[in-house]
Amino acid sequence: MAPVPTRLLPGRPDPLGATWDGLGVNFAVFSANAERIDLCLFDPSGRREVARLSLPECTDEVWHGYLPEARPGQLYGYRAYGPYEPRRGHRFNPHKLLLDPYARQLHGELRWSDVLLGYRPGGGRTDLSFDRRDSAPAMPKGVVVDDSFAWGDDRNPGTPWDRTVIYEAHVRGLTMRREDIAPRERGTFRALAEPQVIEHLQSLGVTAIELLPIQAFLQDRFLVARGLKNYWGYSTLSFFAPEPRYLVESWMRNELKVAVRRLHGAGIEVLMDVVYNHTAEGSELGPTLSWRGLDNASYYRLVPGDERHCINDTGTGNTVNLSHPRVLQMVMDSLRYWVTEYRIDGFRFDLGTILGREGHGFDPGSGFFDAVRQDPMLSRVKLISEPWDIGPGGYQLGNHPPGFAEWNDRFRDGTRRFWRGDGGIRAELAARLTGSAELFDRRRRRPWAGVNFVASHDGYTLRDTVSYEEKHNHANGEDNRDGHNDNYSRNWGVEGETGDATIRATRLAVLRAMLVTVFASAGTPMLLAGDEMLRTQGGNNNAYNQDNETSWIDWALAATPEAEALRRFTARLVALRQRLPPLRPATFLHGATELRPGLNDISWFDQHGKPMTPEAWNDPEARTLALRRAAAAEAGGVDVTLLLLNADAAGHAFALPQPTLDWRLMLDSGHPDAADRPVLDEAVPVAPRGAVLLAARLA
């Protein structure tokens, strides 16, 4: 047994974290306001602290020390000494073991009790009091790691933005109900790498899988008390470590790397949903787990003049202070780590407006955006923002800087409203079909900047959008108060599931029409996992704590004829999008370019084949629309598409606009299995609540 170390060598202030160099481990951690920081070493079980050594040096507010002979697998944590003065923003308490913010692997689970609080709850002084109980037995520990991995000839697929099709999925929910995967591997990174899972993605033609949070996250205390779980994972405990529950063995971090390598081999990029806007520590009344105990005043935004309290622009109790250079460095280091060590191809930033907040509010030229845009590595991966938060001026759709795409909830809502039959929506839908130019056509941004979707993890599934008019979130334990109230959904006569054949047929028709809208629109299409095979959450539109069959994809349902037909239809849509350039224009179209006599890059028509007039656009009762787009073909000639949309309860015959072209009917949502064919008539029938896509090629 190796002797217990008694002191540390000075080491280096960089890089931050625990870094093994083959001979020992360098430990470095930032704190501007600590007076002393101790490194705590634990035995392999994590239950016994075997050494406590003060970091001997502090350089530029980074505390550091070097431990000779230490190796990967060593468990550790920190204790920070300094003022406990909550009114000044300081909450140092050396009785609380702290996770290294740069820990790359976690050992053990957090066990909830009041010992994790830096104060004594229950008294009149609440967080102004001081708790002296040791929290180490209840805390997970950091693990020193060796990041080496045989990547072989792995390469980023490098899919251009205009050809990108995103599949938003949950690691656990995607495979928990797959009978062809070993039970202990279901819901893990290893299952994600299974051939049958990858083959499903390939069969759809998606080019990227966007994973809900896979950085280690906390099981929130209020959920544990209710017997529920943090399923989505938006409560980050470590920005560098993968979530242990997604590993078959907690120490096998390479399972994620294997999954990434296999997905890359199939031509599929891997995107991560990341949460840098807040942490798992919650408000000032939350636990002391890491950042709060190391330097609360630096890591979090605090109320000016009342630093006892956290600013809560996130709705989760705290807001990460990205205006601080060392906090910004932590986020940048984390992003680069996932790109270099896990070869992640891009990120979706939860509550992205937070990342652009400076002292005066949201700023597209904030330190974070500037740092990412100039970074030679991060500026080349896919960057997607959720462009809102709950703080003042929090809705910033279209206001992010070049290089970032944004979730477009205007597309979701406009599409849902049009297809449920709302009046006066034609102009709104037209804007969404053409890439929301009024939002994104600035600073030389491209149509791909808008991520188009009708369903995501946050809200109804696509099937539930056509099956429920009221949310059904009772299982969440919040008396059905949680989740969005305005879902722009319609049940078409019966709330929830029904055996009525007419209602079921109507729902499928609307569902297919909405999918056509997503994949035939300018922008970046996103599909929620399972929507291609009729996944339902029983009307729950906020299933964040439903780690059960409510949220897991039912692969038995996927094998039914209805679901299989929808999967084929979805795959056909994706293939047509890739095949027909006008469906994915590289630039915004404004009708100013004439490619052939009478044939502009974009034109709008009514069902009679006549150009839309101002009166027609403003007709509140009209529910039909025709969109023609043209694009120069790479091999010469011109590709043309004509999209015919009919949200009426009755079918309509659409007259074809001039000039006359040799049209082919490529897709008819009313007859989803029909093969493409030449159009021989002067009018094309479009089914009730249906969409038809025509295409032509001019030499």
C-alpha cells in the first residue's frame, strides 16, 4: 500500500483541474476570495478521507499543488477556507466537501440531507447561520482520469448546415424499451452505439443526434422527496464529467467515446444539450456542493447591494456569472474539452439568453459570444441557442450573433395554429416557411440560423399535439400547474386516445401535414425522437421528472402499421429535402431574382394559381397557400418546387401557376404511400388538411 502523502509540491496554476502527467497529478482550482484551500484524498471506496493537504501556492487567484506518484483513479475533493459573510456574498465553509468544478469523472452518488447545507436550517437566521457538520459522507468525489482513447480514423462528418437534419433524443428514453438490447445496457451510451439504434437513425436520414444533457447532473431534493427523478437533466453537477447513470459501469467513460465514434462512422454528428446558465446548487438556500463553497461571489450573479441573494434569471434559483473571466474560462474550457476529448460536433445552449447577459442586460456582443466566435475550435462546431430566459428582456429570438442558430418557437406556434385551422395565419406561416427572414436575415446570417420544429422535449409530442387540448401533468406532482398552458393544439373531437376511425384519420392527416411543413421550410429541421413513430406522453407537456414509460420511446408501438407508415413517410420527407435544393435554400429568398422568364426565386399563389394580393394575405378565412421556389442547379439548369397547403376541412383543387412546367408530384400527405408521378392535369387535388409537393427541372 502506498504511503499516505504529507505534503504537496508547488505544481502549476494551469491547466485547471486534476491533470495526470504520468508521474503524478497537478491540482489547480480557482478562488479569488478563499484564504486557504485543502485537497482531500479518499480511499477507493470514497468513504474514508485518507489525507488532507493544503494547496501550497496561489498564482493569479488559482490555488495549486502537485502530488507525486498519484495516478488515475485517485478520488478527491476540496475544502475552502474564507469568510462566511452571506450579506457580502461569501459562503466559505470548510466543513463542506466540494467537488472540483473541473472534475472529469464522479464517484458515488449524492445522498440528500441537511448536512449538505452550509447553514443550519430551521432557525430564524436561516442561511446567516453556520453549519459545522462534515458533508463528505454525503458527497460524490472527483476522480483523476486518463483521457487517452484509440480514435483510429474517426472523423467529424462535417455535414453542412443547409443539409443538417437534427434528431432530438434522450439517451435513456431512446433505448429503455428496446427488447433487442441487454437490460443492463438499456438507457446508456453503450446502447446508443448499438447497430440497431444507429440503423434506425440512418433509415430516417437524419444527420445529427442532439442529446439532452449528458453532463453529470443532480437528482433534485424536491423530486427525490416526491419519489420522482430529474429525467431531463437540466441541473448540472459537473460541466466536465459524463452522467454516471448513462454508463454501464460508472468508471467506463469511454462508452460515450465508442458511441460517438460509431455514430461518426455512420455519418451522424453528435450534438450536446448543455446547461451553463445555472448549476445544481440552486438559490442561496440551496446546498454547498462546489462553486458556492469555492467562491460564491465570483461564480454567481448576486443582487447588487444585497449580495446575500442570487439573481434568478433562470427560474432555478441561481445564474452563472459569465461576466467573470474565470467563470467564462470554465465554460470555454468545458466546451473545448467535450470537442477534443469526446469529439462532440456541436452544442445546444439551454436558456441561451443568459449566456449573453452582461450587467446592462442581453448583449449579442457579450464576452461569451465573443469568446466562442473567435475561438479557432469552437467557432467551427455547430452552435444552437435556446434564445430566451425568464429575466428582464429575456426573449431574444433572432438577436443572437452570426455563427449561432436559434430554436424558433415562432415556427412551432405558427405551424400548429395554421394546421389546427386558426384563421388569419397565412402570412405568419409564409414567414416561417421562408426561414423567418424578418428575424434572421441580418448580419449576413443564413436561413439555417432558424431551427424549425413543431415538437421538442419541452412540450407535447407531435402525436399529443393532435390529441390533447389540455395538458395532463398530474403525475408531475404539481397539481397540473406546471408546463405551458398555450399549446396551440387540437384534439379533433375527443381528448386523448380514441378508437374513432374518423378522428384518428384526421389526426394522422394533420400530423403528416405538420411534418411536411417542417421539412419543406427554409431553415434547419429538428425532429423529436419518436415523433416519426407516434410517440405519446399521454398529454404530459412537461415530462421533466417522468423517468418511466411516459417518456421512454415505445418500440412495440413503433412496429404497428400506423407507426411504420409514418416512419416511412418521415424518411421520404428527409430524402426529398436532401434531393431538392429549393427546400433548403442557402440564402434568404425575397422574389427579387428571376431565374427564367416569369420564374422568380420565390413566389406565392392562392389555390386558383393567382399571385397573392394584399387582400388575399389578410383574408382571415383563407386556409390555403401555394409556395413556389426555384434554385440554380449545380450541374446547370434550374430546380423548382411547388408546395400546396390546405388546412381546410374540405379538399381543394389547386390550379397550377404560370409558367407551365413539367411537374412531378413528389409527395402527397393525403396519400402518403403513393409513388411520385407526372402531373398531367392543370389542377392538383389536395386532401383536407393536406400538403402536396411538386417538383420540376428546367434545363
